[in-house]
Amino acid sequence: MEDKTQKAHHKKKGGKKVEKANNKFQNSKKSSNPKAFSFQSAGRAEKTARRNNDNDQKRLHVPMVDRSPIETPPVVIAVVGPPNSGKSTLIRSLVKRYTKHNINDIKGPITVVSGKKRRLTFIECANDMNSMIDVAKIADLVLLTIDASFGFEMETFEFLNILQSHGFPKVMGVLTYLDKFRNNKTLRVTKKKLKHRFWTEIYEGAKLFYLSGIINGKYPNMEIQNLSRFISVMKFRPLLWRNTHPYVVADRVEDLTDPELIHRQPRCDRTVTLYGYLRGTHLKSNMRVHIPGAGDHVLADVSVLPDPCPLPDKERKRLDEKHKLIYAPMSDVGGVMYDKDAVYINVPGHFTKKSARVTANKEEGEDQEEEEEEELPFGQGEKMVLDLQDAPDTFADQLAYSELRIFSGSTPVRAGDLKEDEVTESVEQDDQGRTRRKAVFGSPDPEFDEDDEDEEDDEEEDDNPNRARRGNALSKFDTRNIRQKGEKEDKEDKDDKENVQFADSDSDFGDDDEEQDMINVDGRKHISSDSESMTGEVRWKTNLKEKASELFRNHRRVNLMSLIYNTPDLSPEAIASGNYKDNEDEEASDEEDTKDKDEFFTLKHDTSKATEIIDSARTQPQTDELEKWDEEDILDSIRHRFITGELKDDDDEEEKLEEEEEVFGDFEDLESGEKVETEKDPVEAERERIAARKEQLKKKFTEEFEEEEGEGSKLNFYETRKAEIEKQLTMNRAEFEEDDATTRALVEGYRPGCYVRLLIKAMPCEFIENFDPTYPVLVGGLLTSEDQFGLVQVRLKRHRWHRKILKTNDPIIFSMGWRRFQSIPIYSLNDGTRNRMLKYTPEHMHCLATFYGPVHIPNTGFCAVQSVADNKTSSFRICATGVVVDIAQASEIVKKLKLTGSPYKIFKNTSFIKDMFTSSLEVAKFEGATIRTVSGIRGQVKKALPRPEGHFRATFEDRVLMSDIVFLRAWYPIKPRKFYNPVTSLLLSTKREWQGMRLTGQVRREQQLRAPQNVDSVYKPIERKERRFNTLKIPKALQAELPFASKPKQASPQSRKSYAAKRAVILEPEEKKIYTLMQQLNTLRNDKSRKRKLKDTERREANDKKKAKVEEKTAEKEKERRKDYFRKESKREVAASKSSKFSKKK
């Protein structure tokens, strides 16, 4: 084909685009106006300023004390969501992103190092109400997984309501299953809808992440990387409850109960240790704690352990692979998994000591350094296996070769010499003829002498002093050994220090720590074996003798008083710098011990020499210094200081007075410590007071009328409050800065951030037997006031999504503080004077609830559920939320009570009432009470009648009738029941089946019982007799005084009949005919109208039936027509989508 020439482009000279381009240049000229960006109206400027101020105030929060330590504990990240929403996959992806580890089973907390200054602890929340409540109390960040293909589920909203009750942490949403959407428009609309609904529940602009799909069992790397970056830089604000309570999230549980005791009593209480990071505030030993699901306990012991997942030791630009640590004791990470009573080590392949492999390779002449580096294990399980290879002997061998020396010169006794002799039986017969069986141990030879054997052993030891002895290295897992740092050795062994050998098995991990002496509890010494004979297996330290002596000197407490006063040859500089010898007294004591070592009791003499010490309080002056006082000039310079001297010239008077004022001003008595002030001139004192007052007023004026411009002045109060909190926090930290760890633990407790071991005794055995690592174990510290129990008054509101209203005296489960417990509340409402009991909770408003339970401070939030069991209900499980209002030992709830009675004897204004009380004692309690009748006549209870019992005399405003009902309005006090049932879900084998007190309706339904019916409560038809009242009679004297308008107009009945009544009407014949005809016509007309109405009714009914048939047929046709229409529309959409895909492929 020939190339066609393209047409030249011609610019348009008219049209909208040309006009727009021309206006563009005109607008650029207008923009040079200096007032272009200023406000055109004062109202607009005022609105903008108000909006900026509102935004500034929204950013401010109430300043809170941040008690987080310098080395913060790991951030707790809870992954929460409905079942099969991608929680486990999300945790695996994040752990893989941070540590390059693959986790198969997620059990318990997983701690990873995410950066140079941050660690993260991931917890997967089970779909259980107990787990959701516990996780909500400890989570710093919540990742809400939402199945986008299904939408929001009830579990998500339930968890959000639990968070609102217990302090709202940071929340981030994660949308999963987005790969199920095939249409991009549907995906976009779904994302927008879920995002806005999520913002409604959290806050406007809450972060929502989208995970598009799964690749090789993990989410895409780029999406996980974005999520991990947000997590790593997120800041957390301290929550009130966690900022005032210590708590530990247990990541490991061990049972330390004696196995013999468990064998004898399988159901005995256990001794349990819990391990985890301490969070919140300081934890003190012997503190009372609560474990949700296991009850209240007391800490028997608290100890600090090395951090299993420490931060990098120094600042690094990036984390190396060896610093990307992970600690998950309950999961299968690092080849080690901790169970409730055992530790499982998974060691794939074979492992030998690195030094042995290096030696073998050198003998073979092979260079395999690179392979060794690759094969070197980094996991915790491999390290533990290599530590086991370091042990040269068994525990029995170590016991067999250990020695015990009672006296300094006696022969040592070894455990191996005391062999167990075989027990034989010797049958003998005594004088009485009774046969007795004698147990004979060892050799029956009476000539056997143990001393000879000891001498032979000693001789053999002397003959071969270099013989290697086994069982001398102590294992660090030997619990009978106690480590003594810097303790003095026995004096009988110091004369021969060359034979002393220090044993230590600190080569487990290849560390180069200093040696430490190991001494058994029974006082026996271990002698170390030859280190050269165990090449490649045990690496002993060199120069053990020098290191041990140096360690002893460093840890020895020096008596400074003895050094200063008993050692005159040492200068203060030498003592301050530590250049002194402390071996002279030891050598002297060694000589005495060597001299008298064969004696049991020795007399020690005081070898310290009495030295002449100069009294430092009386300083001896030097003669050279005294010669200058012979000069007259020096004496004249101080002559005026004495009484006999003369004052200086008038020119120097002011200088003299100033000098005297400085020298002889206020002084402090060094003996009493009191500060003595000299009397001042009253004129000078008044001047100083006026000057101080002026300075104070000036300072106040400056503070009140300073300029209000700038951010600093706006946030003056906020910044001042923050500065005060920071100052107080700095003072608190500096108070114990110089104290050692033991003193700080005793005074302020163990600091948050450290890894602690909690020992708890008397733990129920079910806790260990039914332990499940998938359910979190929370140890929350209780304050002093939270140990008490009493009546708690809360402000409560039934959740609007809960279907049923709450009834008084129905048990519900409260989650308040660390505790979950069941109690019986009584609902009430304050009407201004009293708390009136309510039978049911009101709709859409708060009410008061009073129940018996543990005391919590006011303003503590809580949530309530009716059941924590997994009953697979489709309704919303959170029944109520609220806060604590007050705590008291007594309640002031009253119930309205109406007592009714009826009069049986009536006087003028006095009546006798019956059927209201049953005894005169009840009447005496209500004397003076106000009563009234149904008609409104008020009265008062006066006195009980002697007979019959319960009747009383009452007075009223007016005369009452026998038919009146008298009632008394009273208030009856209601006391809540003392019922407290803690939720012990962790003690069950199935954690979701805990069930407390059931409702009465549930018991009846399960036992198929009908509700009892009270006969008096059955509704009956009300039959009221017609009351006839007497006519009103007004006395004639009163009627005469009344005005005419008020006088009664009732005519008196006439005794005689009137003329109209007496007159008889007789109709004429014509009138009779007319009257009869009219009656007949009316009768016919009424009959016709009656028939016409019957016909109309029948015709209307028939017409309605026809219309109903026609409407039914029309509805069926419309239904079929709609089905056909939508069927065609769906086919058309499918065809259109296929054609669009086909066109895209092309």
C-alpha cells in the first residue's frame, strides 16, 4: 500500500476550548492582585478561624501519665474475627515477614522482634466470649479480619462493644477473601460500603487494609509489608485501667507439683509457674492477682528471668538475621515446644559439637568451614541438645565421687565407698523360745574394719595424685547446687591452693563469662576433672585460680573503718583508689590454722596492733605558720575585731558594715540544726516586704495580660499540664535510680517490661489437666480496694441490639476489671427523692443496677452477657453496658407497696378500718401514716384496736362510706441477694460450656414444667353494682342565705294532678283513620328498607369475592411476567460480560 500523506493540523479559531485558553491568560493577570487570597467577608474569616480552633481542640486529649518503662514490653497485637476469616493466615504472613519463620500451629502468644526498638506479640482470639473479653483487656492493637465476600458478622460488632467498655485501643480492619469477586465494579462498591460501615463503628478515617488473595498459603508480600510498616510506626496512648494495674500475659505454664504427691492424690492442688512479660505498673511480691477463668490467687514468689526475645544490644541501621528473633513456647518454633508438664525437642538430622567437628576435619585435612557455618543450628532446641552433650558424667557418677570432710585433718568420705549391702536373713531363737528373723546387712565378718579400707583408699590416692576423677563438673540444671559469689573458702584449704580446682559447666552456649564457685547444700566439694582429656567436649577456662581470687576480692565487702583507723600506713588517696592489700590478715589466719589443724577447738588471738592515732579534731599547727603572727601589720588588720580595738576611719565605715553584715548575718546552729536569724531594722524589713509585693503583682499582671497570639499561648494549659506530668515522672524515676535491683523490687516492685516468673500455689488441678494454649491466660494484679466485696451500684443501659429486655433478679454475667462473674442485679430509677425498683429495664435510656460483687472504683467500665456458653444463638450476645457509679455496704432501693382495707364502723369523721394489717405490731409501725379513699378523702392512721387483731382507728377529712376502699401507699426496702459466682472457664475441658445459675424459664423448659398459676392472679370479669347516691339536702336556713343563682332549682313534687294530666284525649273517627293509616305506611316503609339492606349486603359480598379472584389471577400473572423479565436480563448481562472479556483478550 502506498503511504498516505496526513492532513496538516489547523488550530481552531473559535469554540469553547479557544475561549477557555483565552480566559486562562486573563485569570493569570488577575492573580497578581495582592488581595486575591485574603478573605472577602468578615463572616467567612470568622468561620475559618472557628474551624481552625475546633480542629486544634480536637487534636488535644486529656494528659495522662505514661508509665511505660524505658525498655517497653512487646506490643500485644490481637487478631480477632469470625471463624474462617483468615486470622491464622494473617499471623503466619506477618511472622514470616518479620522473622523468616514458618509456623504451622499457632498456639499461645508469639513474640517477634520487629525493629530496633519494638517487639510484637501476636495473639489469635478464638470465637469464644471468654476469649474475646480477655483479649479486649490486654490488646494494644486489634486487627479485625472481615470476610468481604460475606460482610460484617455479629462477632465483629460484639467485640467492638466489648472494647468500648474496657478502654478502646487502636483498631485496624483487614478485608480478606477479595479474590472471590469477579466483577471490579462489585468489588469497588463492596469496599466502599464496608469502609463506611467500619468508620461508623470506629471513627471517621479508620484504617482499613485490603488483602487481595493467597499465594502459597500466605498473603501477598507487598500488602503484608505495607501492613507491617503501619504496625511498626504506630503510637499507642496509655489506657486508664492498664496504666494503674500490673498484668502478665502468660506465654508458658509449668507444673512444679511433686510427682509423688500427684501419684498419691491425683486431685490435689498444684504449684504452678507462669512466665510472661510484665506490663502496666509495678508488680509487688505477695500481691493478690486474679486469673480470669481460674479465680483469685496470691503470688508466692516473683523472679526476673533473662529476656527470651531481647532487643538488639546497640543501635543498628538494619536488623541482621540473627537479631530477627521469635519466641513462641507453645508453638512449634525453633524445634522446642513447651507443654503443661514436658518440653518437646524436635531435632532433625544429627548434631555434634562444633569443636569436635573442627578437630575431625583437621585430622582428615579437609576444609569445610562454609559447610559448618551452614550446618550450625540456631534454634533453641538444637542448643539444648548440644548442652546435653556437654555433660561428661551422669548425676549418679557425680554423687559417687563427691567427698565430705568433717575435720580439717580427717580422711574425706566418698559416697562411692558407702555401697548398698545385700540384705540377708538370719533366723535365731531367743530365751523364750520365740523364733525371730534378723536382717543382716553387708559382710557378716566381725573382723571387717572400715578404717583399714579408708587407709587403703588414702594410700591409693596418694600413690596416684594425677588420677582423673569423674563426676566433678556440676550441671547448671542441678537444683541441689547453690551458686555462691565471692564466698570465702575453708581456711584449711588455703594453705594448699595449688590443689584446689574450680569446676564450672558454663560451656553450654560457648559464652566467655567469668567462673563462679559451685557448692552443694550439704557442704561437699566437687573437684574438677582434667580439661585436657576432654578436648572438643568441654572447654574449661584458663587461669581459674587467678580469676576466682579476683572475683573474691571484687565481691568482698571492705571495712573502711578498719582501713582508716587500724591501718595508719595507708594514705587516704590509696584507700580511695583501692590500692590496699587484704591478704595479710588471711595469711596470718592461714598460719594459725596450719599450726593447729589437728585440734578441733582453737583459740584465736587478736593480732591487730594498737596504734597511736592522732586526734583529728585537735589539729597540731605547724611552726612556720605561727611566725607570721609576729608582724604588726597582720595584728593591726584584725585589732578592730576585738572589744579593746578601735574602729576604722569613717571612709571605710560602709565597707565595714557590709562586711559585718555578710559575716554576721543569718547563721545555722550546727548542733541543733535550727536556723537563727538576726534582728533586722524595721524600716528595711518594711521596704523588703513592699518590694516583694510589687514583684509578685507585676508577675501576676504579666501572666494575666500577656499576648494571646501564637500556638504556645493557645495550648498554655495543655503544655503546662504535660510538663507537670513529665516532671513528676522524671522525679519518680530518679528516686530509685541509684538503688540496686533488689531494693527497687522490695520498695516499688518489679518494673514493667521485664520477663518474670510467677509462682502460684494452691492452683486447682483442673487448670493443668485441662490446659489449652489457644485460650489466653491473663494474670491481672488487684489493688488493695479490689479485694473487698460489697454492693456495687452501676449505671446500666440495655444494648439496643439485644432482643429481650432485662428483668430484675435474673442472673447475668458481668465483665468488670479483670474479673468475670455472675451476679443478680436489681434495677432501679432515681425519681429525685428515692431509688424506685424497676421490674424491667427501660427502653432506650439508662437505669441504675445494684448487685453484690467485688468493689471497683467509680467510672470503671463493664459489659454484661447472659451466657458465655457457645449456644450458637443468632442474636446479639452483649445484653448491657455501663459504668460503676458508687460502692456501698447497704442499698437504698425501695418498692412501692399498696395496702388496702375497708371501713366496718363509721362515725362522723372517724372510722374503724379492717383487712389492712394482720397484727397490732404492724399498726404501731404505721401510726401517723397517710391514708386515703378511692374517692379522694384523705386520712391518717391513729391507733390499733384491742380487738380484733389488726383493726385500727383512723380519722378522715370527711365522712366516708361503707363502700369506700381505703388504701395506704408505702415503700418497702429491697436488698440485693449476696450472690457471686466467678466464671471458671479455664478449669473446664471444654472452655465454651461454662454455665452458671440458669433462669427460671430455662429450668422449666428443660424439665418440661408449666409455670404455676395463681388463682388470684387470673383475670376475671369485673361486675360492679350500680351505686345510688342520696340526694343533696341543703338546710333551709342556708338556702335562704344563698344567692338566687346558687339556690337549688329542684321543684317539689305536686300532690295534685294538673289539668293537662287529668285531661283525656278522645280522637274523632276521621282522626283515628288518619292515625291508623300513618302507622301502616310507616310499617311498610321500615320493612322495605330492611329488605333492601339485606339485598345490598348479599350483593356486596358477591362482588368482593369476584374482585378477590381477579386480584389473585393478576398477581400470578405479574409474578410470571417479572420472572421472565429478570431471566432475560440476567442472560443479557452474562452475554455482555463474556463479550467484554473476549474483546479484552483480543
